[in-house]
Amino acid sequence: MLTNDRGAESVTGKRLPMATGTKGRTAIERRKDARKRLPSWFRTHLPTGDAQIAFNDVRSNVLEHELNTVCQEAQCPNIHDCWGRGTATFMVAGEECTRACRFCAVGTVKDPPPLDQSEPENLAEAVDLMGVTHAVITCVNRDELPDGGAAHYRACLEAVHARRPDIGLEFLCSDLDGNLEALAALLDGLELRVFAHNVECVPRLDTVVRDHRASFDQSLKILQEAKRLRPDILTKSSIMVGVGETDEEVIEAMRRLREVDVDLLTIGQYLAPSPRHLTVDRFPEPEVFGIWDQAARELGFKAVACGPLVRSSYRAGLLYEEAKGGPVTLTYGEPRNGETL
């Protein structure tokens, strides 16, 4: 029998399956084998008391009316926490994105279907029926549209506000391919509490983590322009860790966000949606998140959520309230009032 570094072959030249080791395995199989185990401290907690009652009410509404949320579809680990505090996230403009970021579970397509013109009213009904007090509306990238989808996003937000003006609205926006005119049209007179756009990672890792059309600098321009256009609206961004960054780079990314007057910040652990996605580089320990939390507050962010299970919409309503003078949302490693993730 003959062998080489590509695996085993028989004397007839036919390939034989590998009995042991990693030779002959596909890249996906090798990456699956190499996936890091979750640390013992990486866990969430179920709500109790009033929070449990609130969660049950929201869940009942979702089931009764067959509603769809990002919280469910993304299998978010914080669904009990957020629903129990009156926050939910909805995605508009389709289920497939025109970009192919290496961390994201959303499917990619070059030419997505046309926008659903009935979506604004359907979204407003879903938000109303769900019974939340703070709704986060997010979107896929629609780079094939001249305005990046801005007019549609505005229509969705306006429809929700018209039906339920008492519900706080937060919009997690794409970068609109850097189209500042489209951003201006989106925000002009719009009823909105928070305008969010995620830088996702530290600048050095843009080409590793994000689609080639996205960059830290472009994201900063969107956030800076949003604040210039609407200084009355809070701006917000999010950083994932565990994708190859250093602790110092996280601090520097925070500084750059504060330079464009971003008000709210979330920092959380990246988890690979599948073996096909970017692999996890590390799991910073809770104490490190505590250091980042303190650093963010010292830099002047008005509210911060920082911890392994934090996502960009984590406790979004409470984060807004903190920025307006309410209690601290979360300092990982130094919980307030007995709170934990």
C-alpha cells in the first residue's frame, strides 16, 4: 500500500477512508473538531418574579398570534431576560442579506426579492400584539437599492409609531453603503429613541470579520452623521470580542466611538453560528469584561452593557433608561442589586 500526505491509497490507486487523525477530513470537519468548549462560567439565568410573569405574557402573545422575532430565530440566550423586561427585536427588509460577513448567520444573496410593501403595517401589528414597551427594529443590508433601503426602514418605523406611540423605538441600521443623503432622509423628523449601528469588531479585523464593503471608518461616519443630524437621539454601537482582538484594541475602539459622540455601548462574546463561520479565538474571562465596562464608563458612555452573553440589543430598554438617568444596567463582575447575566 502507498501513502502520501493527502491520505491513503490502495495499490489500484483508489482512495481509502482515513481510519484515524485529521488527514482526509474537510476544512469544515476540522473546524468543527477545533471548536472551543464554552467556559464553565458562560451561562444565563431564567427570570423570576415579575420578570417571569412578563416573559410568560410576551411569549403567550407570540404563540397566540404566530409572531416572528429575531430573538427566536437567532436563538438568543437572553430571550428570557429581554422579554421579561419588555424588549424584543424585529428584523425588516427580508431574510437574506446582500453582504457576507463571516460572523453572521443570516443568509447571503446578490439579488434579494423585492421589498414587501405590506411589511410596515404587518410589523406595526406584530409589535402591538406582542405587548412590549421597547422595540428594536433591525434590518439586513440592501446594497442593491439606491438608498440602501432607508425609505423602507423609515416606513416601518413610522407605522409602528403611528399604531403605538407609547412604545420606545430603537433602530439598528445598516451602514447604507455610506450614503449620507439616505441617512438624512431616514432620520428627518423621525420619532426614535436610539439610532444604533454596530462597528462589530476592532478596526484591524475588518477584513477578517466583515464583508469587504464594510469598515470601521465607514461605520464611524454613519454614527457621527446621525449624531450631527439628530443630536436629540441617542447613538449606540456594539463590539464583538473573541475574534482575534487584543484587550488594548478594544479600549482603542471605544475611544474612537466616543470621539464621534456615541452614547451607548454593548460588548459581548462572539459565538460561531456554525462550523462554516469564523471560529472563536478566545473567551475573555468575566473580570476582563468588568475592566472594559469600567473603561467605557470612564470614557464617557452614558450607558454600557458588557458581558459574555451581551448582544447589541441586550436590555435595550433599560440601557436607554440608564442613559436618561436610570439605574445602571449591568457591570459584569460587579453586579448591582444581585443582578447577574
